[in-house]
Amino acid sequence: MNDQRKTFIAFVKLGTFFREFCNGNVSESEWHKTFTEVIALAKHHNGWFTEENIHFALKGWGDLLTEEKLSAWLSNYSVEVNQAKTVAIIMAGNIPLVGFHDFLSVLITGNRVLVKLSSNDKGLLPLIAKYLIEIEPSLKDQIIFTEEKLKNFDAVIATGSNNTARYFEHYFSKVPNIIRKNRNSVAVLTGNETTNELAALGEDIFRYYGLGCRSVSKIFVPQEYDFDAFFKSIYDFNPIIQQAKYANNYDYNKAVYLMSEFKILENGFLMLKEDESYASPIASVFYETYDSSEELNEKLKNEAEKIQCIVAKGFIEGEIPFGKTQQPELNDYADGVDTVDFLLKTSQI
């Protein structure tokens, strides 16, 4: 059995463990206890990493790491011709396991991974790596974590803000690279949405407290849109205000808006502010009105580089159904850049 096949099987077994862990079916396992402890530590280290959100991330990956889904994903590529390289990954730390897709892509294509973790998420991925290495010991030489300056790598995948992206682009200009910048997700409402669809939109807005690039931070609504139905539909998400960090952001941003005499709509746990920007502060969502579907469609296409996901129903090609932004498939690549294709092309250089 070749190493790529062994790595493939290791990730399938990891998926089985994730599913069992999230379903509570391996309570006597030492690994179950260790994961439980690390999740608790992650929550204490980073207040945004609640147990619920970490479990949500693990469950999502458990659903994807099956033999059928991994095989279907990789069947679109000639992975077997890959020439192994060392690929550095600079991880973001905004939501749990945000860089796991890059980690998976590098290893499952037969490459070595050199990981520089975010200070906000230092426990989960190293633990997963230990689990993978126990399943498949040959991976020990394929996975390296470092806190030092990156060196001895053939390509890099780096995720950061627009400001850090400029630094990354300069610093890594001499090697093949994927540099990811800030992106946000939007929703397009027509006024004809059902209560269930608007409630599902709440999941797109509130999951991970809106910190992910797939979190909806802006909605487009028709002129004279009545927000009452929207606020009523998302009311079940009101317990989010009991989370201290979220509540602090809500209070702070509300004070800023009021002192600046901005007009806002709010329901006690979410603020809506009319604004042309895409990136809204925590506990708020920006909105913008539109006159015609055609004009908005054109605007969204022209500003595609700022947008990660578009939530809508029958509005634009590539749209995502309400409630599904945080459940990407294996071929839903960040920024629309095919990571596996990049890695395979890099191996030929």
C-alpha cells in the first residue's frame, strides 16, 4: 500500500472518530477524554471557541471525512502523479479548525505540511495530528509544527487580513503561493422568504459569532423592506447575548453607533445598520437596499473578490441555500481557489 493510500485511510478513520466523538459513542476511549480536555482548554484560552462551536466544526468534518466523499472529491484530480513537496501553511485562528481543509489537502495529495498556528487556536490541530500519527505512523515525518520563522518549504498557503496579505505577498513572492485576504458573506432577500428560511439565515449570521468568512455580515433587501419578519424569525437565537464576549461587543458597538447618531435597528441581540461596507462588527449586520435584481446581480459579480458566499434563493449562480454557509463541501474552496489543483501544479515545478 502506497503512502498516499495510507494517508487517505487515516483521514477516513479520523472522520469515524469525529462522528463517534460528537455522538458520544466513545466515552471510554482515552482519545475521547483527551479531546474533551483539549476542547475545554481551548474554550478557556479563547472565549469564542465554545464547546458547541468546536463540536459543530468536528461534526462537519466527520460528515465529510468518509471514504465515499473523499474518493469523489479526489476523483477529479490525478493525485497519484504528485511529486512530494513541503508546503507551509500559516493558519488563521478566527474560528475552530479554520485551516483544516488546507491541512487535509496538503497531506492527502502526498505532500509534507509545515504548520504555523495562530495564537488563537493552538490546541486542536496538533491533537488531531497526534491522532492521525497514531493511526498511521508514517505521517510523523509528514507533519511539522513550528513557532519559528518559516524556512525550507516549496510553497505556502497563508491566510490573514488585507494588511497582512500585503506582507505575505511580498515575503512569499519567490515561491508558489495562495494568499487569502478578508472576505465576507452576504444574503439577498426579496421579501418573499418563509419564516423557516429567515430562521435558517440566523444560523448563517450567528454561527461562530459571525467571525468566519462564511458568516453573513451583510444583507441586501428591496426598497421599503419590512424587517419585522426577519427579527421575529431569528428570535430563537437570542441566547447568544448571554455569551459575555458577544454581549460586550454588542454593548460597545451599540454605544458607538448611538454616539455617532447612526440610525440602527435592533432587537436586543443583533443590530442592523445601513452601510455599503461588507465587514460588519460583531453583533451587527450591515444592510443595503436595491432597486432591481439585475443591478444587484451585476454589483455582486463586480465585487466578487470581497465576497465568500452569497445566500439567496433563485437569485444568482453559485448561491448557497439559507442556513448552509457553515456546511461547505470538500470542493468549496476558500476564495474560489482550487487548493488541490494548486498543489498538484506546484509539484511539477
